[in-house]
Amino acid sequence: MQTSTYLGGGRIIPSSELLFEPVESGRTLVATPVSPAAGATHVTLHVVRVAAGETFTPDASTEEENTAVVFDGSGTARVGGETRAVQRADSVHAPTGLPLSLSAGAGGLVAYVWRAPLEPTRAAGTRPLLFSSLWDETTRLQGFGGTGQVSAAEDRATMNFVFWPGTGSAQLCLHCGIQQPGQTFNVHLHPESDEAFLAFEGHGQMYLRDRWIDVSAGDVLYAAPGVLHGARNPHTGPAAARFVTCGGPSPFDPALYSAAGVSSELR
């Protein structure tokens, strides 16, 4: 049986150890593996199991920036006055000032929701993108070599920038790392940002502080500012499948966009 791995300034929480509590009717359940109450400095991460026919709205969602990814099931997402049908891998961005709600279809809906209050020094984007997908390849980071503390692997994974300053995200971001068999998103750190991300698809490994740890879909990693982390797919051979992660540092780290050759100026 897996157990949570706690290393100074970080932890990995297996999906089997998420602690869910009922909200509203008692059928919709929420776990909060990452939050300031649990030691995070900037970000809260909810895992939400929205019961069929019910709607989940984060408390005081208009006062914070929110991003969400559908992990399983389908339904609709509403940001302010705009509503879209959503299913697995669809993603949603609710800027500060616009409420977010997730409604489940007949089979229910599971989503991971990131939240962060907008810092006083930051302004909201003027033309934010509200709906996207983890598979959006419009802007990508390829060939990332890490930040130098750990030797870089040569077979390097690709990261999709789903929500980031270029799409009008003021503080939160959402990135999708696609580790094909044998590939690594090299070990790095964010000097001033929390990192909260999850294994979205497949089986692989996440690096935390000083070691690689086996993970599978649904597991969560949290790394405090300055804590080394990364992701890799150690599996090779004819039966090997890709390993996908998603999440991102909060506040966003301009160094990642510089590495991709794009501007971190807010749209």
C-alpha cells in the first residue's frame, strides 16, 4: 500500500490517500491535498467529485483566480456568463472577479481545481482565455534542460502551456507535461513559487527534493519555493505508454516562458 511521501518543503500524496469530505447535499465530495493550512505558501488544490446533476462552486471564487482540469466524467463549466460542455482533459480558467462553477452530467464529474488570491502587485488580464484543453499545442516548451542542480536527461519531454500570461492568466498557470516512453521533464525549482501538479495519465515518476518516486494517475505533488521537482517516464519497450502530468507554479515562473522563447507579459 502506498503512503504519502513527505520531504522537507514538499510531499507526494497518492490518490488513494486523498481525504474527501461532503459538501452541499452530501453527495458531492471535496479533498484538499494542498493549501496554506497544509503548509503551502500561495496555492490551494481541491480534488472534487461532483455528483450527477449537482454543481460545485469554490467558496468565494470571485475573490481568487481559479483553474480546473476535468479528470474524469463530463458536464458543464461556467465562468461568469459563459458556459461550455466539458469532458476529460478539458480545462477552465476563471480570472479574479468571475465565478467558477462545475456541473456534473449523468455519470458525475471529477476535477482538480487550483485556487490562489491575486497578489496586490498583480492586475488581472484584459483578454483572458477561459476554456482550453491539456492537448492544446499552441505554445510549447521543448528541450528543457532543468535548472542545473541535477544532471539533465537527454530525451526531453514536451510541455504545453495551457493557461499562462500569454492567455491572460495573471498569477496561476496550467501546464501539461507529456512524457513519452523514456522521456524526462528535467529537474528544476522555482525560487518564489509553489508547484502543485498531478499525474493525469499513466504511470511514471516524480522527482521531489532528492529522489524519484513512483506515481500513477491521480497522485499529487507539492513543492514549496526552492524545492527541486520534475517528472519522467522510465518505461520503454513496445508496451510502454505516455505519462502525462499537469499543474504549474503559483505565481507563474517567467523562467519557463523564457526557456520556451516566449514573453511572460500578461495579455
